[in-house]
Amino acid sequence: MAKRAKKQINLFYCAESEELARKVADHSDVIQLQTITWRNFDDGFPNLFINNAHDIRGQHVAFLASFSSPGVIFEQISAIFALPKLFISSFTLVLPFFPTGSFERMEEEGDVATAFTMARILSMIPKSRGGPTSIVIYDIHALQERFYFGDDVLPCFETGIPLLLQRLHELPDADNITIAFPDDGAWKRFHKLLMHFPMVVCAKVREGDKRIVRIKEGNPEGRHVVIVDDLVQSGGTLIECQKVLAAHGAGKVSAYVTHGVFPKRSWERFLHKNAEGSDHQFAYFWITDSCPLTVKAIANKAPFEVLSLAGSIATALQI
């Protein structure tokens, strides 16, 4: 059977994602970067211009988004809704981090599940001449959120775990790795992708008025334990996991999350100079570049390393 020819992709991007967009283009000779002029009127609302709009007619088009705060979402949504109407052949939205994913359920009457709200907004993206918009998202917080999207878009859920596996293979102690999960949810989410490693599962238990982390199953003694989760916010749970793993004899502890959200510069508590002694340090802390503002903030700061999604995104754009 003849090999399918690669699609020529015109890739637009928001200002925050320019560095990642350039890396994506470097991974493929069929991806051409296109630009949007991001301006504001005097009242602060967006004044946008899609450059080369006439030239992309009949072409495959993608947009690399970063919904890092509510303040930048509206201008990007405006561009995202405009692009499919330019008589393009197909449209793909790449949203590496789905920002409201951890607000996916109601615990009492009155709670607002904003993950559902965001999914419904994206479900209203207009069709292009080729049909529904494809939406590429990495490690969405809860797998059931795929059902929050309407039938007029095609969500494509990818994972950053292959990047972690490649990095672990490069470590000098690659044969001494154990994977730890901070809770049952992370285990359910990722354990099938990491089956060939020994595993430790942690759990939060209530003791009086406090919730503390305990090891539910597995033995970390003497091992390089890598805690795996989809995202980090304040980092409190990861730090408590590190402490209990070290107390049970782990040789060293590292962490991987696909999305380093780190509001209010919470990444600072993981810097080696801020850790409470060597026993409380992370050997490595791997994140992807799904959150561009974090990537800039932690550049060249141990123990952080960035595993780029660029190659994976370039591949996903050919689906």
C-alpha cells in the first residue's frame, strides 16, 4: 500500500506559545508558521488581524493555544473561531493543557464544573470545509471529560508519558527505577503506560483534622522513585509523597508531571536552595512545555528539566 503523503500544515500560534511553535516547525518540513497580529483597542478588547488570510484558502490549518489565564482566553477564542471560516481545508486546535480540567465535578449543589463550560465553548468552534475541528489535548485531568465535548468537534487525547520513558531510559540508574503515584486516580490514569516498572501507590488518609500521605502498596527501599501525575499546582502533595518515600528508604525521589501549572510561583519551593536539606530534595523534576510561562520561569533552575512536546505535536498534526 502506498505511503500516505504528509499534510502541509499552516501553524498559527498565540504569543505565549511562539517558542513551542518554532520547535514544532523544526520537527517537520511540512509545517509552516503563520502569524496573527495581536493588538488591543484602547478599551482593552482584542484588535486582531490574521496575516495571509487569503493565502491559506484550501490549506490545512492549526492553531497552538495556551489558556494560561482567563485574560488571554477571549482573544485566542476569537482567532480560533475565525480561522475555520477562511475557506480552509481542515482545522486543528492544539491545546496542550486543558486548564479547567481539575474542576470537572460537583460536590454540592451550587458548584460550577468549569471543565464542562470550557469543553462546551470549544465544541462551538465552526466547521471548516473539511468538517469538524480536531482538538489535541495532552493528559486531560479526568478521562471522562472527553464526554463533555459536543459532537461537532473531534477531541484527540495524547500523553506526555513517552517523553518520560525516553528520559528514564537515559538515566545512569535506569535499571533501578520505581514509579510512584500520589493517589489512586493517578494510578488508574497512568499505570498501564508504565507496566514494566515496579510501582508504589500512595494515598491520603485522615488522622484527626489532618490529611496525611501514606504508602498504600509497594516498596520504595533503595530505589530511584519517580512520582508521576498529570499536573502540579501548589506542589504540596508531591512534597508529602517525597517525604514519606524517603522515610521508607527510597534512594532518591524525582517527579514527572505533564503540566507544571505552579500558580503564584509555587515552583520556588522545589528549588534545591529552598529544599529543607538534601533528604527533602527532588533529584529531578520533569515537566513538559505545555505551560509556556512556567517553562520561562524555571529555565536553568535545578531540579527542573523540560521535556518538549514539539515532536509529539508535529506527529499529532498529521493524524
